[in-house]
Amino acid sequence: MSTIPKVAFLLDVDNTLLDNDRVERDLKNRLNHTFGEERQERYWAIFEDLRSELGYADYLGALQRYRVEQIHDPNLLTISTYLVDYPFANRLFPGSLDVVDLLNTWGQTIILSDGDVVFQPRKVERSGLLDAVEGRVLIYIHKEQQLADVERLYPAQHYVLIDDKLRILSAIKQVWGERVTTIFPRQGHYAYDPKVIQQYPAADITIERIGDLVNYSLDQILNVRF
């Protein structure tokens, strides 16, 4: 019988390992250049409506809905190509892959992300994260609701969750309790929203940048006093 691993590391993607705010700024600039300010804003309005409806960001889905309104615009094809071929590897935060490499020496690393079934896996692949975690990727609609599936696929005595959203860290902490160590890299717009910070309890460990984790030992992470 195989032994259950001591620790597994669950890593978010957007604004945790990869600067998704920068990706969105790049897309905004490309949309503005291609369609103009007004139609660029219309795309993002559709995007936000779809996110509220689905519970996750769906860039390609928003483009599909936008297409219904601009069905005769051939430039739509250039935007879809831009998204699919975007150089995500250039948007990894400094030290992201070094952190994954270090964590790989301590236990299994698993990408645990929310997202759609096409664009999010593409992002993980093109960024190099798929190879970095040796293909261990889980993408859900609401990952905090799928912890039983995470445990089934990647059982461990203890989990370390690294995510830029305090909401997610708090929700999973409530379920797993002392079985999980939560790490909050203060990156991206969610991490500095005062309303969000005040709404949820602090993570077990807070760092300013994902690359800062290379300065921690496994004992320091696991021996946090809860």
C-alpha cells in the first residue's frame, strides 16, 4: 500500500504565480487599439456580466458574446488569435518557477485554479506551469467547493495553499482547519483592496511577493502556530 505524502502544495495561478493584472492591461490596450475606446469598454461590460453569471473569468466566452453584437467585424479574429497565442511565460512573477522548483523538493505541487475549460488550461500550458508541476493541474468553477475531489486525487497529510485571494484562503481554512497552512502573496488588485482585507481573517503566512517563499524552510511553513 502506498504511503500518503506528508505535504502537498496547492498553487493558484492568476496574480499568484502569473501577473494576470498585466495580462488584462495588455488585452485592454489591444482591444482599444483594434476597436476603439467605446467598444473596448463594451467588451469588459460583457466580461463582467459573464463573470457574475458563471463565477469565473471567461475571456473567450466574453469575446463570443461580443461577436453577436459585432458579427461583421473581421478584427474579432485577430483578438481571438491574440488571446490564444498570448506569451504567458513572459508574465510569470519573478521567482515563480524557482518557488515551484523548491516546493517540488518538499512534496507534490498542484495547480489549483478556477477558470473556463479552454483558456485557463491554455494559460497554464503556455506559461510553463504545466511542466513545472509535472502535469498536476486542477481547474474548477469554485475550487473552494471541490476539496473532497482535491483530496481524492492528491491525498496528503497536510496541505499548503498559496493564493492571492483572502476569500479563498479563508473558505478553505474553515473546511480543513489545521490540515492546511494558508499563504497570502500580496499581489494583484484583490490583495490591496482594503474592503477585502478587512472582511477576512489574515492568512497563516503573508508575503509581499511569491518569490519571497524561497527564503522560507519547510519547517518554517509547517510549524506556523495556528
